[in-house]
Amino acid sequence: EPGRALGSYTGYGEWRSKLCEMVYGIPAKTIWREERPEGPFIELINFFDNEGIIGPKIAAKLVLDFAQWQDKVPAKDPSGFSWFAELYTKWRLAFEMASDGGAVDFH
């Protein structure tokens, strides 16, 4: 299985792109060109891994997005690996923890 850590630059970028494709059916770079994008996970899709912190207010909104899209997460991607689903679960947990007065720190 590919070595994708929750905090690695490459792993986060790949995961975020797959998330955008799952939700919007388009690459993340297309969303990045929009002036004021809105919708599920948009705060995460537009948040680069070196931009700082996502606080409890945005984390709470993302928790709702994670819950709403949970049933659409494929257990395995076409290559047979489950890395997307595993990271989806880890990111969901991170934002659940942050939504109660915490934060997710990207560095």
C-alpha cells in the first residue's frame, strides 16, 4: 500500500484531489481558479498544507460535510488500495476533535 501519512505534503495533496473529484467530479485545480467557491469540503480543498490552522468553527462545518459524504467514500480505489478511505476517517476524526474548541494545525 502506498505510504501516505496524514501529514505528508504529497499524501495530503493526492487525498485532497481525490476528495474534490469524489464531491465535485473535477480536479482541485479547477476549484482553486474560482473566485468564491462554496460547497462541501471547500474550506479543506482550498487549504494548502502550509497555510496554518483550521479552527473550531470551520472544523464543525467540515464535520457535517464528512458525515454527509461518508456513504459515498469508496472502500477501495481502482488500484485496490484503501488509503483514501483510511485518510477520510482520520481527517474526519481530526476535525471532530477540533470542532469542540480545538484546531487542526497544518505545518
